[in-house]
Amino acid sequence: MSDGQAELPEPHRVISMTRFDDPVSVISDTEAWRARDTYPDIMGRGPMFALVEQEADGRWRVLLADEGNPQGCRDELARECRLRAADAVAVKDREAQRLWLTGARRMDWEKLNELKVGEHRFRIARGDMFIRMGPDGPEPPRPSDPDPMRPGEGHRARPRTRGFLIDPAAATGMSEGMLRIDLLSFVYPSSRVPHDVRADSLRALQSHPGGVLLPPVFAITEFTEGRWTPMTGGADTPQEIRDTLVTYLRDVAPAVYAEDAVPAAHFRAAAEALAGTRRDEVRCADRHYRVMRLERLIRVGPDGPESPRASDWDPELPVEAQAERDRLNGVRYGAN
């Protein structure tokens, strides 16, 4: 190895930026640069988690993204193992079936963040979500964000994150590359999080210095008591979360605020004003709702994407471990 080769950084540390001249990339890049000026402040929204599988070439591919907590991804891995066991039965591969069912049983009982089944390697990966803020609040969806479904059919959109390849060395546009640089330096502020959360955040700068942006997601936020408060988890497309907001205003808000001064008819009128449109915000009396855009970054180190941190909220047990605890505590299910 030459001296020049020896000095090359590890692949996960490299951010390869290039210029893409196709019309979609040019528009997306222009909007991203504009967002840096219009919504200059970046705020951490909290962690998200994903089930990922390693490819033969060493890169990792997303099977599922879940904002709740790591256990949701572990439960999905148990389900994935059972699906692959069924595939093995279909081709009469009993050894593969046995391996997959063994993997599923382990996930039913153990809080594992990594599992190997034969030559297949899975991991529960961790990422962070971010909100861009400006003088008028959080950034809404951009015109270039994919939004293929009609109003009322947002739930039919194909999940954009499923199958996403985590490849930190892949070439990216200039604006996305600059955003990665910004987000990779992010640390949760000591004034807003417990000591262990900040300590883990600082540690990740060294252990997982690279990163990859996942496709953005979209959520509902409400302006109340002088600040914007997120109300939902993320959806893959703006229309999916617009439809969620319509349902909330039409069916949920009238019941939640039944004793408030705002009549139910006002909420339902706001829902009808939003339904059938691609509006990203609506007002109802003194309430202000907006669809906001969330960036997502998974940090990457020498051995791949970062796993859940010790300080992450992870209270749930695997399904069989929880059932066993319930039995020991005298909880009984069913008629008997």
C-alpha cells in the first residue's frame, strides 16, 4: 500500500458530492438551498429505529423504519424470520426452516439488537429525526417531495424507506451533502436532555462518524401556547399525513375538546376545508395546524449503522418475555 492510499479515509467517513443535471435533481437541490435560508435552524426531534439487513457486498438495506422504540423493530424481525421459514417450507428446505424458526424464537424472548441466521445478518439500527425551523415555524413539505396519491388515498402510497440502501459512499447532491455535514455534527443540548442522553450523543460522534440521510417523512404539528408541538409520528408522503389531519379534525378533535369553547362544527368545517386539497396548514378558531417535514439521519461506523443507545427509551419486552412476566405476576388471558 502506498502512502497516499494509507491516508485515504474509511469509506463511511466520506461524503461524495457531485452535480446532477437532470431536471428533478436541479429542482430538488434548488429547493434544499432555499430551505437553508428560509428555515435555518435545525432542531433534534428525537430518535427513530429501523430493521436493516446486510447485503452480500457489506452494505445494509432497510426492511422497516419505526419511530416508536427498538422493540417494534425486534418484533418485526421475529415476523420476518417466520415469513422466511414459510418460504423455506415452500421449497422443502427443512434446515433453513429450522434456522429461521430458531431466530424467530430468540427474538420472541431476547432483547437483541443484532441477529445472524445462517449467512443472513440483521440489525436494529438507530437514527435521529430533525426539524428545520424558521421565523414562521417548521418547514412544510417542498414542491419536489414525492406526493403521488390523491387526497383521501395517501395510505396507498408505496413506502419510500423500505428497501432503501444505506451507502454512505454513494454520490449525493451538493445540498444533501452539506446537510449531512450539518447533521453529523449535531449533539443534543445539555439544557434539554438528561446527562446520559447527551453523553451518548457525544460518544456517537466518534464511534459512528459517518451517516446517510433517509427519505424525509411528514408529521402534524400544532401551534399552541406560543410554540409548535408535534402531534404525530412520520408518514411517507405529505398526502398521507394531510389525510390523517382531516380524520383528526373531523372525528377526534370534537371529542377531545368537547368541553372547550370551540364547537365541534368548527373542527369539522376545518376538516372539510382541508379535505380534497393539498393545503399544508389549517386554522380552527385559535388553533393552528401544519404539516411539517422531518429529515432523518442514520449514523454509520466501521461496522455499519449505529444500534440503539443505552439512553434510548426502550421499556417494552419481547412478546414471550412479557407474557412470562405477566404469568408470574398472576395475569391470566382468555376465558380460563
